[in-house]
Amino acid sequence: MSRKPALASQSAHATGTTRASAVYDALRTDILHGGFKPGEKLKVEAVGTRYGVGASPVREALNRLSAEGLVTRNDQRGFSAAALLWEDLAVLTDTRCKVETIALRESIHARHQAWEDALVLLVHKLSRTPRSLASSHYVPNPEWEALHSEFHTRLLANCPSRWLRDFCATLSSEAYRYRQLAASRNFSKRNEFSEHEALFHAAIEGRADDAVQLLAEHYMRTTTSVSENARQLQID
């Protein structure tokens, strides 16, 4: 477990968040991006050393992540990064399709000019940002990942229920871990931008039925690709 820079000065100067919140943000990012492998033990002392903080903020961060499902709390055995169960991926995708299509319909119903303008800019940026930093094999592009996440979040942003939006975000984080673990091992030639572009046009044009179908198909394609990659590489 390599050591990361201390977070104390970062939270004080950059964001003003508490030290526990800074640890939470850093640990959550590392779990999502594979810095901690599924099932890997998260010892309080070792995590504190990694981020240069004491035990108290680490425990608080671990408890928050446990509530979100990214960390597993084991009685008498401490914490670990949540395991990925490949047999759960189909259920996860089905749940995303059911929940996010509700949020998307409501978001489209409440669409406004500022929302459309924000999506136009995001789609333009996605069109100019490569999915992978290498053309011959998959190398994660942090800029694309950030734009991709923002695009899907923005699509649902007008949904009036913050509980529904938060649940969608939790499901998205779970799906991201599966996608990254497989994609990092098997580069895909899929043209994801065309899927995002079609979804974008349906949304801003108010074609809710088309938009929810395109969103569901988008997630199903991703799940199929991830599952195939997992089987090929014997990581399922």
C-alpha cells in the first residue's frame, strides 16, 4: 500500500473540508479506480499512513463508505474494500435501468435552457476527448472519465427528488467499479460517443420515450461488454 501525500494541508487550503471528509474523498476515489482491490483489507493504521492522518478521520471515512456500500465492515475483522460479485452485475444493471429511466423522464419533463446548454458543452467536450490515452490498448483517460460522469449526472439533474438522484449516483459508482476492472484489461473498440450523442439529442428534444430506451440500451451494451471481458480474462 503506497503512501499518498498528507491531506491536512489539502483540506485546509483547497476545500476547507474536515480532515475526515478529505480522507473520505481520497479513499472513495482510490476504491473506485482500483487503488484498493475488491476484498482488500483496509487497516485503519495503514490507511492513515497512506494519507498522512490519524485513526479518527480514517474510521469516520470508512464508516461513511460502509454506509454507501463501497466498504464492507466485518465484525471483529475490521474493514475491507467491497467485493465485486460478477453474478450481481446483471441485477445491478437492471436496477439502474429501472431507477435511472424514472429520473431521466422527470429530468426531461423539467428541462430548461441552462440544462440544455450545459449538455451541449459536455457533448462537445466528449467529442474532442479520447476514451483511452492510447489507441492500441486501454489506458484510462481521467478527463474523459470526469466528462462522462458529469454528462450522466447532468442528464438526471432536473429530477426533483434528491433521494432518487442520490440513489442513481450510488448505483453509478457500483457500476463504475465493474466497468473499470474489466476495461483496464481489455480495450474496447465500441463507439460510445455515438451512443451519448443520440441520448443527448433525444433528451434536449424532449423525446422521453426514446431517451429512456437509449439509456437502457447504453447500459446493457456496457454490461454485455464488461461480462464478456470478465469471462475472457477469468476475472469472474
